[in-house]
Amino acid sequence: MKITNVNAYLVPPRWCFVEIETDEGITGWGEPVVEGRASTVREAVNELKTYLIGADPGNIEDLWQVMYRGGFYRGGAVMMSAIAGIDQALWDIKGKKFGAPVYELMGGRCRDRIQVYSWVGGDRPADTAAAALEKKNAGFKAVKMNATEELQYVDSYVKVYAVLERVAAIREACGRDFGIAIDFHGRVHKPMAKVLAKKLEEFDLMFIEEPLLINNLESFADIARACSIPIATGERSFSRWDFKPILESGYVDIIQPDLSHAGGITEVKKIAAMAEAYDVALAPHCPLGPIALASCLQVDATCHNAVIQEQSIGIHYNVGNEVMDYVLNREEFRYDDGYVDLPVRPGIGVEVNRELVLEKDKNPHSWKNPIWRHYDGSVAEW
């Protein structure tokens, strides 16, 4: 089998899909994207075509190494995301060739299903208690929300109390056994992060996410000393080499590599194995589309330390198109009692609505995240 073509499409609300065609008629799909830089990633995919056309798609490890090491400069969000989507598509082809889900080709599954959580509250969190109760009534056992709006390095405690009130309302509405994760989203600087972490401890949170930007890894120790809440991070880390210092630090309890950013299925499987050696849990980041989600489930299936899976159905980013709009076998992605069963179809498990993808790509999106500013006019972290 040989690769004959590689196509990349921009589809709303903010995604990029890649399609790899072969001379045997088997097609694979992947989802390479950096949210807000989708066009740049698509061009990176096009640049990598040189290594792919005419190659055997079954040699996934070799192709991954060629794409990664073939350029003198390597790593980073754009290149690793391009590799990630291509890698997903190659695994999709291999699974379809052998008539098996990808996880069956990676040692087989170690679980039958994985717990999922849902987003509530939006970019500027509001009405979170009602939204969380709605998710609980829909069968979810856990939710995640943004902690706060923009925060200065040192800011008003009024904003801190607002966070505490929202979390308290969720806990009261949904009970003690309901999972609550709080995403600091890298918006919080160390002085206020320590305050928030300590004050949130009373609510028995599932985890706090990105309490600081990963660039400030040396300060994660301060957050860990401030509270006993599990600390999660990793969505802005793109390879096993990026995760090495995170794991060696000893202050991160849950890693969150993104299957569309961190080198795809091949690389995240390796990152997960590294984390298991440090007794660190895996909870893949996935506020993206259906191909990314299905890829996550393939890795979750094979990793003993996978604990919960993010998914973006109903997330505030999805304006105009939802996750399952591009999926023909959407009935296979049902959530039952807060869990989703593993995909059963050959390959990644998604039957992509190609006609809709082609139609939407005629008017490529140009999604960008908002630019926030503090009251004094300085740029704020989003």
C-alpha cells in the first residue's frame, strides 16, 4: 500500500481535518490543529506531504521519526500538531486495513469504557451551578469550569470570592460525590494562584488545571505546598521531551497531553507510559472535534493510568457546528452513566461525513481566541 494524496480541510467551528488517501482505496482521517492557528497548521501539513507521498502508510513509527527528525528545527505547537493529525490518519488506515480498532493493534484494551466530563460556565464563568446540575441530570458524574475571568498578578479578593461562591454552589447542587475540576487556564499568576488553590481546597476538587503556565514549572512547587488538590497540566506541552521535566518535577499529579497537539497517538502513548512510571495519571486534553476525541479513546483504551476523558459536546467554543455534525456513526459515541464505551469500528472509529467537510471547507474558518485586557489597558491572559 502507498500513500497517494494528503488533503487538509478547515471546518467550523475551529478545526482542521486531514485526509490521507492510498492506492488501495483505504482513507485515513486525522485532526491536526492549533486553535487560532489552523491555517498555519494546514500549511505545515502540506509541507510534510513530501515525506508521505509514495510511502507505505503502515510504517507509522518510521514516518513519525522522519517528520520529526527530518527538519533541523523540531518540536513546537505547529509542527507537532501537524504530525499529530497525520499520525492519527496513519493509524486509521492501519486499523481499517486489518479490520480492527487501533487499540487492538497497540496491545489491546485494558478497560471497556472511560469516564468523561463535560464543560460548564463558558469563558467568563456564570450560572455554573444550574449548568452543572443539568449535566448531572444528563448522566455526567463530573464537570470542568474556568475558574475566573482575567486576573492581574495581584488582584482583588472580590474575584477570589466569586470563584469560591460558584464552586460552593456546584458542590451544594450536585453533592459530595460529584467531580468538579477547576481550570485556571493559565490566566492566573503565581501570587493569586497560591491564594486560589489554598481557598479551593475545602471543596474536594477532582483537580485544578494549569494553575500556572507551564513556562513557570519551577513555581508548581508553591501551588503544591499551598493545597492538597491534585494538579493537572500538559495541554501546552507537545512531546515526550516537553513532558520529561514535568514528570521529573514531582509536583504534577495528572498529565493532559492533547492528541491533536502532542504528536498524535504514537507520541501520547509514549508520554502516558512515561507518566505511569512516575505514578502520574493520564487525562487527555480534548476540547476539539470528533477525530481528536476518537483518537483519545484509542489511547485511553490501552493505558492503565487513564482516569477520565475531556470531550467538547456542548462546549462554549462550538458555535455553528457541533462535534457530532461531522460524524455518520454518531450513535456509537453515546454517554451512559458518565462513561463512553470504546470505539468498535476498524481504525480510529469515526465515519467522517466527507461531503459536509468538503462543503464547509469552501468557506474556511479563521477562528481566533479573544484578546482580553485588564482595566488598566494591559493585555491579559485569556
